[in-house]
Amino acid sequence: MVYNRGNPKDFDNWADLTGDAEWNYDNLLKYFKMLEDYEGAYPNDEFHGKDGPFHISLNDNRLLEVVQACETAAKELGYKVKKDFNSRQEQSFGATDLKTTKDGRRSDSYTAYIKPILKRPNFKVIRHAHVHKIELDDSNRATGVVYKRNGEFITVKARREIIVSGGSINTPQLLMLSGIGPAAHLQSVGIIPKVDLPGVGQNLQDHPFAIVGPFLFEKPISFMPNRDTKMEDAVEYVSKGTGFFSVNPVGASGFISSSLESSGQWADIQVFQYNIGVDRATTYLINQLCGLNDGVLETFFEPHMNTDGNFGAATIGRPKSVGSITLASNNPEDKPVIDPKYYSHPDDITVHVDGIKFLVNLYENTKTFAKYGAKLASNKFPGCEDEIFKSDSYWECLVRQVSTTLYHPSGTCKMGQSYDPMAVVDTHLRVFKVKGLRIADASIMPTITNANLNTPTMVIGEKAADLILDDHINSDYTHHEL
């Protein structure tokens, strides 16, 4: 799990869009620090915390030479290096902090927040339950939820309020199944609209991700899973949580601006260095990541099999394309319709191609990587044979062939001001036009942040906890009717 917060301008933009300064970066910083038990690459008490639920660590240093090579190459190209992405992010390159437990395993919201409190008397987890709808009374107050478990429908009543944290896919789905959403769409699938909120399910934003490579090396300095792992590594990982099985393949990463981002202060591309060469395990891993048709990678990689190297990856940090979540039917068991509309805005393909071209330049045109004989594999990617190799049209073809989601959906119940017809929640995360209903997940983001979403989503949860306490302790909690 890569640990990234995003750019301070991401959160300052939230504050501007919502009219609430509490959501700017300086006011959210305490929540970022609250999350951390920081032992990463950039210790700094001003920006990092200790004794929080998430252990932030360095990657395994056995691939340090390649990470340092990437930093040095980036410096050759004029970029700053060894700068903390999670303080006040700027265009720079450096080692990637990871969110792990201290035994080398990935840390997540369950291990950080749920597992430690499972025995609390006021906390109950119901497994294998599928929530079908939120119940509303005649005044549009949320009074309970109906869920199905082992074929039985069960209703749980709420004394004060209901908090939905289903994520950017399931949260808007649940609201629409409950009659909260775009009225015309609800009617089209046979649901009686109770609260007309046009923004529910709209504003879907994600980070499209594309891999380029392999960049072939003449020296054996990369990680080759089939060559470099053995039974002893598995024993070391199980017993100590260290070794190759604890290594994240992301070495260095960086934030850069595309040709369309003129300020240079708010990067719109995130790039990654993957310290893996070409072997059968790599083929399997990239196929799993990109979902390519059977045989495509096998054909492309065959001339380079068992060769050391790296892969690069570029992500659009601030995409302009916006998609949607809609209902396929009024049946809660049916999956929603997810339409990300990747590259529907023409600027996005330009930005992604800029990211790919940067990576090619980094590996092929720096003295640092010349020491390793780094060269991009010269065979064309399947499906792009008719394009001129390394031309912009070739890179666009490659991006369209290999791009995939980075699993960062956001924005589908966006936070905003009362006069914004597409806003779903206010700055206290309360659903407009509904009493006693709040949302706390990535769906409330007005705009996607320019880096990984896990950490800002945890901050939304921490902020929500304070907002709930404030609303309930310091006031008689009733939601405005808008």
C-alpha cells in the first residue's frame, strides 16, 4: 500500500468549492498526523505523527540501488529529489513510503480501526449482510436500514442518525435504491423518488493508470520473482515479516506536471518505477493488473523473457473526464452500472501520453540509466503495429490498450454548497433534504486528489468523527431542510 496524501491544493480546492475553510490542507493536517505511526523516509514532526493506527514504513532496501538510480536520473532532468510528498507536495522524486503493519503486511482500515475494538460492548459487526435500503419516514428522516442475511430480511432502527460508508460505488447505489437520487433515473427503473438529488451517482472520478516497458537492463540489478525468490524467503516472511515477500515493487515515484499544467505547482501526473524484470511471474502480475486478453503479454514479452529491467507507470492525477454510477434495475442484488468515461475529455489522453513520454526519457536519455544499458523493448505492443514507434499516436494507442483503473473511484456523492444542484452532502457530510443521514467515504470528495486515495479517505473518516461529536454534543442535532 503506497502512502500518499495528495497535494495541499487538492484540499484547498475542496475548501474553495464548499465554502468551508475547515476542509483546507492546513486544517486537515492534524488528521493526517493523527493517522500515522511514522517510520518512513522523511521524518518531520511538523508534518508527521507517531502512535497512530497506521504504521508508515520504508520499502525493503535490497533494491535501493535502482531506487537511487531513478532519483539521480530525475535530478539529471531537473527535478528535485528526496522531497517528502506528504508534507507540501511539489514536483519531485523519491523513495515511496508504504502503509504497512510492523510484520511487513499491508495495513488497512480493518486492522487499524475495527480489529482493535471488536470486543467493545457498543460495537457490533454483522458479516455476510447485504444492505438493501435506508428507510425514510414521511418527513424524510432516515429511521433505519434493511439488510438481508442468510435469506432473511432484518430491519435495524436508528435512534439518532445513520452513517453510510459504502464507498463511491455502493453508497450512491444504496441511496438510489432508497429513493434518494435523480428522480427521472429512479422512475426509469421502477423506484418511487422520495428525495430528488440529481448529483447522486454523478461526478465519478478515477485515476487511469498505464504501464510502459519493459526497459531492459544489461546488469542483473532488478527483482526477478522466479530467479530471486526461494523457500527461505517464504520462511523469513512468515517468521519475521521481512525479505523479498515483503517488498513492494514500487521503488521510486514522482509527481510531475504535464504540458497542460502551466503553474508547475499542482502536479497532474504521478509516475512510478516498478523494480521488476521480465519473467513468467511478471507476466502474470501485469495481466492481473491490466486485465489484458490471454496471450497478449506472453507474445509481447517472449523476446525478452528472463531479462532484467524495470517498468514505468503513469497515472493521470487530476483527470477531467467524469463518469457515473447508475442502477441497472430496482433489484438490490443487481450490480450497478459503472461508466467511468475514461478519456472522454480530450485533455486526459494528452496528459497520459505526456506521462509515458517522460518515463521513456528518464530511462533512455539520462547518463544514470545509460550505465545499465537501459533501453525500451523495441517490439511494438500488440494492437499498435500500424503506428510509428515512439510517436505520440503510438503512445496514445499503447495507453488505450493497457490502461486500467487504479481503483480510486471518488466523487459520486460530492460535498458542496446548498445552491449547487449536484451537491449531495454539506460540509458536515449530512445528506441534503434528508434528516439523520450522513456519508463518510471517498464519494463525498468534490474533486479527486492527485495521489492515492486511501489516506485522504481515512482523513474523511477522522474528520467525520469530529463532526458527529460536535453536532451531537454541542447542539441539538437537526439537519436543515433544503
